[in-house]
Amino acid sequence: MRSTTKSVLLHPALLCSALLILCLAVSHPIAETGMNDDPSFMWSARVAAQTGRIVYNGWATPILTWMLYLGALFIKLFGFSFTILRVSIATLSLAVIFLLQRLFERCGIARPAATLGTLTVVLSPLFVPLSFSFMTDIAGLFTILLCMDLCISALRASTDRAACGWIAGAALTNAAVGSIRQITWLGVLLIVPCTAFLLRKRRGVLPVAAASWIVSVGFVYLCMRWFAHQPYSITEPLIAKAWDRSTVSEITGYLLFVLDFFLFLLPVSAAFLVRYPWRSRPGRITAIAAVFLLLGSYAIFLRHHRYDLFLAPFAGNYFSPRGLIDVPELLGQRADSFPLALRILLTALTFASIFALIASVWNALTASRSNVSLTPRNAHSPLSWPTLLILFGPWSIAYLILLATRNDMWDRYLLPFLVVSLVFVLRFYQQEFQGRLPLLCALLLAGYALVDTAGMHDVFAMTRARLQAVDELRTAGIPRTAIRAGFDIDVWTQLELTGYYNDSRLKIPAGAYHPVPPPSIPERCQYEQAEKTPDIHPRFGLAFSPTDCYPAAAFGPVHYSTWFGPHDQAIYILALPHE
């Protein structure tokens, strides 16, 4: 009994959860306001707690559904606060961690490597801030991981009846739980049919899978129809835009997105960098050729863009040169968090790990080593390579196509694809090298944990400073509607006044959107997305630094301390002209 308790306490998923909680606790992520997109979702969760109904407000493109009721449950239990709603997602994050560890191990990855993969996701500069934010990304990741887990259970089932039950459960569960975020329905649309194909020789699987799929797709269709007719909902087409590759800037956007992916993969891909056969003559020749190819491509893009655009962090908003969650649309210049030397080092490691990973895969393919078994021989054997490709390949392709055709590509969208990529990369590393993971992987994970903790501290310190500046103005008798404090704070004021954003995409109810004349001031002096909060008529605005757009107000700056340099920073209060 004592040994069982000890094994539970030392379970890798539990230790990974403890590390996440430690990072969050040390960073002190407390600020009574929404951040990024979550003010809209928080407002809807509060309405759900008060009325039991799902109400939209002109911002949400995800359907949200059960996440609003999860937030409503925490509000009922503990009362409304922005922090409590973030805690609800942090609780869900712990379930995600257990599903991650379980997924890696069930895909045939040894426990130490599976734990490395879990920590690569959990300690990434994407997961940590999202785990304490009322956004849909963590809930969406939970949904797709649950579908994958149920499908793997179907593949490992010892009886035909059990396989049918697992595959029906995967389809129906993903249809219901996937209503949080439409793209998670790729689970029932693609992963479930791929699982049925792999189990096609088992009695009853195809009829059960077909019936479950038809019911699930019907449910998805009804959900989409319902959502499209809800007041103040925002619907988007399946393909938001054409993939235009005709301009250098468009290509650059996708390239930076790819580099961001490898940056988040770095704690694992660095293992290939250590294991690469640098001492062999063919290895050195391949390395030299790859270096010239990468540097040549790099030089071409540098002719069209600033050099710092191609220094890590690359194209993100959740992980950027300014730290974590680079979203408040204030005037002035927010200071960079990462010194140039660190950015150059991360860039060099990212490019080197890309080369080492690709070269290792190339060497393995040319050696013609493969496992051709499509299904596991027994319930405990790992899934074969062809099985993994069939199970996850179509989903990955569809997911990337949908991302590439979005109007906006954000680094947080990479989380689900990062998980699936880690399955293949870790399995490949285990197959090729069969040794201990290098110390460099642990050092990079420790570095990411420090970056996450410091970044979370700094962004919440900055947010609290913005709130303090607003409180000073309110104490002086300035109404909240006369202050521009950043989009994420301003929209809560707008929602409290009218109940919805003034978004041009609004179709229901008719006439809800009121066009706002474009401002006649230079773009650098405009607050972004101010047209969505027309009931704010600012006389004062907040800024990261003094600007020549507007004079300083009679109120002094609000200083706050950051762990990343420069350590003494401030939020400035500007006097805006009357509208």
C-alpha cells in the first residue's frame, strides 16, 4: 500500500502538474481584468452563471458552450472574479497534463522521453500563459487529446465489442465536447474515420463507426446552424482566405510561423543536435551544405525585412521579443524583454536543431529501416509507424491547411500540432538512438520555465499598473468611459454599457453594427480596434512610453518592476483631445 501511494505521488504527470503550479504561483498572476480575447468569454460566463443561458457579445468566433458553464460553476462556488475564471482553466490544464503523458506513453514512447515531451508542451511559453487565461485553447487541446486517447483505446482493445464501444465513444464525445471550439471537430471528422479504417477487419467496427459518425456529423451541423442564428455571434467561413504565395511578405509570415514551431520544439529537437554524427565525414559534408543553404535563405529574406524579425522569438504574440502575451494596444513602445545575445543564441539553436532533425530523418530513410505492422500485435505493444501516420496524418494536414488560410495566424494555434509532432519526433529519437536524453534538453526546459515565470510576472505587473493608472484617474473624478486603457480593459467597459462589441462582422441582430468614421490622425497615434468600443469617448489614454502624439497629462506615470530588464518600467497617462 505504501509503495502504491509513493508511485502515485511520483507519477510524471503529477510532477509536471506541480511544476506548472509552481511557475504560476511564483509569478503572482493576479489582475482583476481580462487579457487578450478572454474579457468577452468572461463576460459570457458571468451571464451564464446569472441566467443559465449562453449569450454572445460580438467577439466570440468559437462556440464556447461547456467552457462557459465551467466558468459559471466556479463563479457559483467562489463568486465572480477574473482570477477565479482563470483558475477554472488552470484546473482543466491539470487534466490536459495527464492526457499528454498518457498519450505519449500509449504511443510507445518510454516514460522518461514521454515526460520530456509532456514538459516540452507544459513549460512552453504558450501553455503556461494559456493555462491561466479564460481562452479556449486549453479546453480545445483537452478535447482533441480526449478524442485521441479514446481512439487509441479502440486500437488497443482486446475484443471486438470493446473496440466498437471505444470508437463510438470517441465520435460522440468529440462531437459534444468539441462544441467548445469548431476546429476540434476534426477529431470526429478525421481521427475517428482513420481509426475505423485501421480496425476495419474487426467485427462490427465499420457499422458502429459509420452510425456514430453520421450522428456526430448531424450534431455538428445542428450546432453550427444554431450558432449562426445566435444574436451577436461571429461566424467565419471554413476557408477564411486564399493562400496567396505571390508576395515575399506572405511567404515570410508562414516561414516565421514554422520557425516559431521549431522554437517550441527545441527542448526535444536539441537531442538530435547532440546525437548528430558530427565526427563522420559524410555528416560534416551534409552539415556544411545545410549551413550554406540555411544562411543563403536567411540572407534572401533579410534583404526584404529587418534583421530582428528573424531572431527568436519570431512571429508570435504570446511569445514575442517583448515577453509573454504581447497584446495590450497602447501607444508608445513597450520595452523588449530579451537581450540581443539571448535572442541570437536561441535563433542559432533553433536553426541548428532544424538541420539536425532533418538530417537524422534523412539518414534513417536512406537506411530503409521501417516497421510495416499496421496494428499492434497485442494490447501492450506500441503503435506502429504506419498506424501513427494513418491515425494522425490526415488530421495534421487538415489542421495546417485551416491554419494557413486564417486571416490571422497566432503562435498559440500551434499547441495541438506541437503535441502530435512530439509523438513522431520522440518515437523517432527513441528508435534511432535508444539512449539517455542529453542534459541540454533539461537545461532548455529549465530555461523555458524561468522565461515563463518571469514573463508571467512581468505581464501581470504591467496589467496591474494599467489598472492602477485607471484607478488614479477614477479617483480624480474621471469617468471610466473617458479613459483608453488598452483594448482588453476597454472592452469590459463597452460590454458593461451595451452588452456587445461594435464589430463590422455582426449580422444578427440587423443594424447592431454602427460604422465609426475613420480617425483623421496618423496611424501611430491611434489606439488599435478603438472602433469596437465607440461608447468610450477618451480624454485620457495610457501609453508604454511618452509620445509626440499627445502631451503628458497632469498625472504622473505609474511605475512597476519587472524581472526582465529594464526592471523599472512605467505606464504613462496622456491627455487626449476631446472628440
